[in-house]
Amino acid sequence: MKDQKKCILVADDDRQILEILELLLSSEGYAVVTAQDGLSVSQKAGQEIDLYLLDVDMPGQTGIMAAAQIRKKYDAPIVFLTAYSGESDKVLGFSVGADDYIVKPFSSAELLMRIRAILRRHVSSGIVRQKENQLAIYDAVLDLDSQSVLKGNERITLTYTEFKILELLASHRGKIYSLDNIYSSIWNENAVGDGAIMVHIKNIRKKLGDSSKTPRYIKTAWGKGYYID
């Protein structure tokens, strides 16, 4: 039976980095499972894992490939560690179900802050659920129980972070949220300015079949932020 410690699976093909991360997380009270490649991640994945901390560039099966396999069975948060900071790399990571993306090199304080925030928001939405646990945005309906979107006869699956952003905006129609506002509302932490929210918005629009130039669902208030009218 699983104890009260949160369990984090850490994967990196650099043994030195892996040992440092294991020591850091263990000292913070987390139970740690380690892996050095994506195949091992897929084999060690399970219900007892509360968060996956995956290096993107690993031999054999990459972190991206491992994350895609994890998402077929489990909904625990996935955080990517990578040396790549381009938007296309982030979009790829988020498209397979990542919740956050941390670019190397990073500080221990930043890593721990992100992990605490992600674990906290994963177990508590922080938003009051509406009557019948549904929110409508034109022809799309947010199902707050399954954390998915119904659009006609199609059920659109969003990642946990994507859904919480959409739920936040849908729960406060007409209110403009800046990137910092969205970040602090979802993560309950000050924004770190890595552009993650913009990537999530882009990904949500793509899944909803929306246009970034003339969006129907999430509108852009240029220079201010995002809103749903």
C-alpha cells in the first residue's frame, strides 16, 4: 500500500544529473523512482506515481515518446526537463500531455517551486464548480467531472493544465486575464515568464478547431491578455 509521501519518477540519461535530482527530491520528502531512458519510464509508470519528471532527449525511447505512452493510462502530471527552449519544442511537449516545461539549466528553487505548484493544483482545482458541473462556451460544453470538452458529438480531451485554463476563463466571462494572472490563478505561484501559458492557449485553440487569427472561443485582448466573451 502506498505511503503518504508523494512519489516522483525522475528520468535522465545523465547519471550525475539523475543522482542530483534524486538527492534533491528525497531531501524534500518525496519518494523517488529513477530511470535512464524512455523505455524504463514506460515500464515503471503506474498509479503510485504522482508526478513524472522527464528529460526530453533520452536514448531509444525519448521523453516525448514515454509521455505519450503514460497518457494512454495515467493522468499524473508530466514535467519535461530539456535544453531546448523553442516554442515548437514546447508545443510538441504539451501536445502529448505535458503539464509544464523546464529549460536547463534551472535552479533547485525553481524546480521545487514548480513541482509543489503542480502537485497542489492537481489535487485541488481551486474553482467553484457550476450547476450540473458544466460550462457552455457557444457550441462547446466543458464537462467539469471528466475534465473534457463536448463539441457536438465529439469529446475533446485536454490536458489537466489546458482544461483548468479554459475553465478559468469560462468561469469569468468577459474578464481579461493577463499571462501572469492566468499563471498565478492556475499554479498559485508568481509567473516565471517562460511563455508556457501562450503555448497552452495555442494548444487549446488547435484542439477546439479554433483560429488564432479570428478565434471564437478564447479571444485575445492585444497587449492585455485573454478572455472568453
